[in-house]
Amino acid sequence: MNKKSEKSDEKVDWIAEIRGLALMLLAVFAFHSFIAKPFYIPSESMMPNLLVGDRLVVSKYPYGWNWSSISFHLAPRGDWRVMGSTPEYGDIVIPVHPERDEDYIKRVVALPGDRIAVQNGRIILNGTPVEQKVEPAIALPLDANSRCDGFGFDDFRGETGDGTPVCRVPVLRETLPNGATYLVIDHQTQELDNFAEITIPEGHVFVMGDNRDHSADSRELNHSRGLLGPIPLENIGGRAEFITFSLDGTTSLNPVSWWTSLREGRAWSTLRPAIAERKAAAER
């Protein structure tokens, strides 16, 4: 028997090939559902800390697992949780809309049992205004993914010393009771600046976007836009951990653009809030 006939006698074991592919896809699905998944920022609701075009890693295990942990929302909704725990003040989480299979990304600002109100844009937590301090305006990228328009930022266009165009936005530093501190944008007077006090039910958290004037969050009770109040913990699908890379919106099929469209200085930036120094013994 010559070599040609030997090769013709060899057969592909398609069953084994399909089994191997299925096992690989199952492993990816399990990792994506129970360990971590990538996430893309499509809106400006978390500016200045997250920009359109940011890619990040969301961990699935910090608060246990539930129906919203399962990738692509393949599991039916339910109130079950496995090894469930509660987020901390300042955590950036992935809530699923209470009525639609849509992932949001917001910051936890009130926990179960807290009383929360918003007055003139400022959070009132358990009767005490949350600390806010004005900080110098910061320069955000001005590019195809961050146009500095459409959200009232038109007056904030400017340039750096070397002539690079930027979006220079006013910011406040907000600090929650556990010391979690981060920047927010709140530069307009609008409807969601005031929210009557409510008590967060057990098993729920209250979330808000860092771009306070342009965020559909727990303050927004409109069924077509908002998150309709406090979020059940079983609707929290994970916690945002760090940015892997960020794109400026100029990526194309040209491989060169895969590098030139990368924004500098954003890769591997942590998304865990900084903790302010404790000042009083009562905080210990």
C-alpha cells in the first residue's frame, strides 16, 4: 500500500472534534459566567471615571452568584443567590434592568436599610449630606468617542499647553461614609437633582452614575429610561475591577489603527474607589 492510499484511509473523527469544541465553549461560558467577563462602556453616564470606548474586566464572584451572573442572561430571573454578599459603598457594579435584559454600570451609594434623598444634586444619606468638595477641572480626551457635545459639555472645549484638544470638565470629589472617594460631574440643574427620601429595602442597593446630570439610574423612575429605584441584589451581575484598554473611536480594518486608536494612560487603571484617610476615632 503506497502513502497515497494510506492517507485516503485516514478519517477525521468528527464526533471527537465536535466534543472538543463543545467542551472548550463550555469552559469559556463557565469562566464568563462565574469568574470574570469583559465589558464595554457605550455611554457617558460614568464620566469622568469611565469613558465611551473603555474596555474593562468585571468579576462575577465578589457578591456571590445569581441569575444575572449567567452570561447572556440565559438563566430565568429569580431571587436566589449562592454565597451572596452585599456591595460596599462606592463599588462600581453591573445592575440588570428590573424589566429588560439590559446591563447598566453604576456606583453603589446606599446600602440596605439606609435612608437616601438627593437635594440640589447632593446625596443626603441617613440624614447627613455626603461630603462633596470642588476640585480643579480635569481634561478628558476630545476624540471620536468623546466629542464633548450632546451632554451640555459644549462650553468645556479647550486645549492643553501643546495644543492638544481636550474636554475640560468641572468636577466634585464625593466621599461616602466608608471613605470611598471618587470624582463626579454635576454642572447642571435638572429634574434628577432632587429625589424624595426613601429607605432602601433589605436585599437592595441604590446606584447612581458619576455623571449625575446624564445618568439613568436608581433616581429615574421612568420605565423607558431609568432603573426604577433600588436594585435587588440578585440583579447585580458583577463588580467592575479595572480597565484593560480604551479606544478613541478611530479603529478600522487597517491593522495599524488597532494601535493608533488606543488611548494613552488608561490601560490597567483600577476601578476600585480610593479610600480617604480616616480623621476621627468615631470612624474607626
